[in-house]
Amino acid sequence: MTNLRLLTLAASVVASITLLNSTNVLADSITDNPFYAASSLPFQAPPFDKIKDSDYAPAIDEGIKQHDAEVQQIANNPAAPTFENTYVALEKSGVLLGRVLQVFNGVSGANTDAALQQLQEDVAPKLAAHQDSIYLNTKLFQRIDAVHKQLATLKLDPESARLVTVVYRNFLLSGAKLSDANKSKLKALNEEESTLSSQFNNKLRDATKKAALVVDSKAQLAGLSDAEIVAAAQAAKDRGLPEGKYVLTLQNTTQQPMLQDLTDRSTREALFKASWNRTEMGDENDTRKLIVRIAAIRAQQAKLLGFKNYADWKLDDQMAKDAKTAIGFMQKLVPAATARAKLEAKDIQAVIDRDQAALKQPTFKLQPWDWNLYAEQVKKERYDVDENQIRPYFELNNVLQNGVFYAANQLYGLTFKERHDIPVYQEDVRVFDVFDKDGTQIALFYCDYFKRDNKNGGAWMDNFVSQSKLLGTKPVIFNVTNFTKPAAGQPALLSFDDVITMFHEFGHGLHGIFADEQYPTLSGTATARDFVEFPSQFNEHWATDPGVFAHFAKHYQTGEAMPSALVDKMKNAGKFNKGYGMTELSAAALLDLDWHSLSATAPLQDADKFEIAALKKDKIYLTEVPSRYRSSYFLHIWANGYAAGYYAYPWTQMLADDAFDWFLTHGGLTRDNGDRFRAMILSRGNTEELALLYKTWRGRDPKIEPMLENRGLKN
């Protein structure tokens, strides 16, 4: 997923805050602060060897002060409002604040500590108030409005005209036309929401760490590989536990990867419940009261702005446009997804019954903690595919170099060279120069692949530096995932799901690397949520392209290619368990929309009761197929910018599968196809209405049929 946690500051820094040498004079007390001026490193990369936790707060405070002054100067300009002295001036403002926030948000998400967590909570209301001081500035909006009214006669280039449209809409949706009394109400709600969202983020991270399952004997880990057991022992050692203890850490989703291998049913149940209950233990990390209050605040915000509910407000500038459209799209997927999931459940139950009978043991009803193990068994029997046979062919570095990078080279002509002279925020992070097809360097790429207790769950992409011709900056991109780190001297062997994750996040990376915009507000991944996942999900397809797959799927010890028989088995099994996958995804997407369709007059909810009632209403409540995220640990929607937007994942699957269908009918993996996609999609950012951008490239609107076929839901 794209990391949308970056706090919105102003139209000039909505989703892409950029670095620039500042001509402003900072207070003497922080002139030695590493954020004082743009970094002297290549591409203005962050000087992590000089940055300390104590540097962030003063730089953020000074950044807010400077940005306030710049905005006031624009708002109070005695000259008549023009595109240059209003819109372009805003694009150039907020440099210091942008510089520090991009680094702070990156590090606090991937390598946090107690000081950074506290700072997140402390700074959130300040940033919310700062954002409001811009969007709710009456004089500034009068200038914004005046230029917007002249748009038809200004004869601007298309990107500049788009900037006027986007910025003006951002101001409207942020309350620029509210009365002074309602602006005050909105400011208070915005500050409270930002504070609670930061608290949620920190509580969830602490809860996930605390809920890791401690196992007392190796026997309870039966089914795990030797490498996984060694890693679990090391995780226990890292926590100061005695010899003989093992720790199974949690990822952000409900289901946990090791559930497909653990043969001890009691361990599976304990691991699942540790995940399911992580934020509902009635302790300091219980998030249920927080999310109920956040949902109520958001409903009140929407009402102030004249919308029926929060979802309608937040979807107004998205491709879907309103909650009804998003819900309608999701409801089209539910019958096919749940029907297939129920068939899969029957197959799994049959295997359970058979195996228990062979053991002369009483059978048991399929539960969520059983699904992955027995689904894997059905997969082995039906397709003769064993995940442990597959992993040796997916060594992490080989997948990166000969898979992810290779596909980018074949499609777009990119080449990559690792460098070791750029400081990083954690020792596992790697840095690569990115060269274009003509040999010029166009970006830096950082990757941080291994799970840590002080890292947010999941996977994401973001920028340390965003691209802008206006500001003269080029992209510094990073990818973060949570793969299990192997023991010292052991290879990092991935599941095929991990491989897909690497291609997915690098698809976001390409969207940022190829950014070619004048204005930071429109640059790279600064698009609607229900478009931004399109390039990433499209890039997943190249993991299974025969030419790319053969290039990286090689045994880590022998270098031999994966045998064709095993490749065929993988392909045949490719659509297995798709009903489960789409059901858990759809449940999460609908749950998000249900929370954010509440009206401001709705009574406060009981989080658990609301969740069950909502899923039953949506006809997607299957006890053996839990939602990908429970409400109480749904990071995307409570703290990561995807509120009322999680439907974007299946929505953009539709775009991605339809787009890949175009590639298949036009020759597949070719430079011509890649260059066309780069020129018409990946390099365009938000410079055109996104539905039109897609239609111009594709030649028509997207169709859902390729998605249904590719996701195993057709027939």
C-alpha cells in the first residue's frame, strides 16, 4: 500500500511535500539542525547519520512558523490575485516543514521509539491546527476563488489549469466557505481527530508487539521450518526471554502467515486469537473507545461541510465520487466471492473430517485458525503444490535484482546500482541508484524489508523527497515490508505472496520514480486513493509473467530454474483460495464504508456489535472467513489516510486487471508497451481527471470482467 500517513499541510503539500534550499533565516538556536537546509547528499537524501530524535520537534515548530508567515504573505499580498502570486506561491511554500515531515513520517513508521511515538501525539494537533490555518484562511481563499473564477480566460497550460481545479476543490472540501462559527467547530474536531488517530497508531503498534505469542516448547511449533524456528528463538532472545522460549510476532492482518504451517491446533488457535484480540484486552492499548470517537468526529465533520456522511465527503474528489457508488461496486463482488469461499470451506471441511477419521479422532468444525493449514493441504492434494517446495526458489535478493528490477528494465529501460555510502535509518535498509534508459540517474530507491517490533505492520511506499520541476527536486523513494528476517548466515526465503508484495510496492515506487510534474501537489502518487493502488496492483502481474518469472525463480543453492512441472502446478493453483481472499478483502472494505456512512445523529456504537451487525447486513459475515482487519486494528482507516477508502484496493484491482489485459493483447512485456504506459499513466501524477487519464490510455472505460476472471470469481 502507499503510505498516506503524511499529514496534510496545505494545497502545496497535500500528498507530496518537497525539499528545497531555503532562503529563510532560522532561529540561531537551530541553525545546526540537520533540517536547517536541504541535504548535500545526492538527490537531497536525508542525512540519517546526523539526524537525532531531538532534531524533529524544533524543526517542525520552526517549519510551522515559517509556513504560517509565507501563507500570511500570500493572503495579504496587496497585488491583485494571479495564478503566479497565489497558486504558484503556495506551491513554493512550506519547504522546511515538508523537509522534516517526510523524514519524520518515514522513520516513525518504520523505525520508531518511545520519543518518536510521543512526538507523533504531541505534534498531531499542531499540524491539524496549521492545516486549518491555511484552508480556513478567509483572505487566502478569496484569492484562490478569484483566480479560479478566471480559469477559463487565463490560458494556462493543462497542468497549471489542473492545479487550479485541484487546489480550489481541496479548499472547498476543507471548509473554506463555512461561517466563522462553523470554522471554529471544524478546527476543534480536526485537532481532536488528529490527536486520536496518532494515539490509535501508537496503541496499535504497542498492542501488536505485546500480543506476540510466546511458545514454551519447540514441539508446539511443529510444521514450521528450521529457519522459522531459529527466527522465533531469536525473537524471544531479543525480548530477554530465557532459553527454550519462542516468540511468534504478529503482522497487521487478522490471519498470520505461520498459520498455514503450524500443525499443533492449540498453537494455531492461540496465535489467531492473539492477533484477533490484540487491541481488545481492556488494557491501555485497547482501541475500541478511540475508534468509536473517531467515527463520531468524522460524521460531525461531514455534517458541518454539508455532506450526508463522512464517506460522501471523502469520496467527492475520488473516482467513485460517493459512498453509494463505492458500496454498489463492492456489493457486486460479494455474491461471487462468498459463494466460492463457501465451496472452498466445504473442501477444507472434507479434508478435516477425513484426516480426523484416519487418526480415529473426533472431527471438528472448521475455524479461522484452521483455514490456512488445511487450505494448503487441499492445495497440495489437488495441485500437488507445497509452499516449502516453492520457497527455495524465491530468495529475497534474487527476487529483487532478477525479478523486480529486471521487469522494470524490460518494460522501461531502468537499471539499478546498489550504493553503500548513503546513510540509512536502520542497518537492514539498502539504497540503490536508479538510472533511466539513457543512463541518466533519475531517483534513489531505499528498501527496508524485514519485520521489527518498532515498525508498523504491513507494507508501504513513500517519498523522502518528492519530484517537482518547479522546486528542482527529484524523487527519493522507499519501500517497506515486514518479511521475516532470517537468522545470521541464512537466506531470506519468501513465500509467493511475499514476492507479490515486493512487486506491488515497487509498482508504487515506479509511480513515484517516473513523476514528471511541475507542481508538487500533482506529483507522482498524489492521486485519488482509488487510483493510486492501480500502478502497484498492475505491477504485481509481472511476477507471474513467464519471462520475468523464469529470470528470478531459481534455487538459492543450485541456481537451477524452478522445474517446469512445479511452475505448472503453481499456475494451476493460482486461483485456489481466491474466494477466501476476496471475501476477507471485501469484508474489510465494506466494514470501512459502514463505519463512515454513519450520520452525525447516530448514537455512539459498541465497536464489536457494530462490526458483526454491519457484516451481516452486507451478507458477508462468514465465521470461518474473518475480515482482513478487525475494526479495532484497522490501521488503514483510523490512522493511515484510507478512511472510507479501503474499497480502493478491489476498485484498482479492476483497473489493474483490465490494464494488464491490454498488455496481453498488445504483445505483453515490451519496451514499446512500457514506454507508452509510462508516458500516459506512470509519469502523469494527478495532472488530469483520473478517469479520463485511464480512458485515454486504454481507449475505453475499465471493465470488470478481467478482474472476475483473474481473481478466480468468474463462473
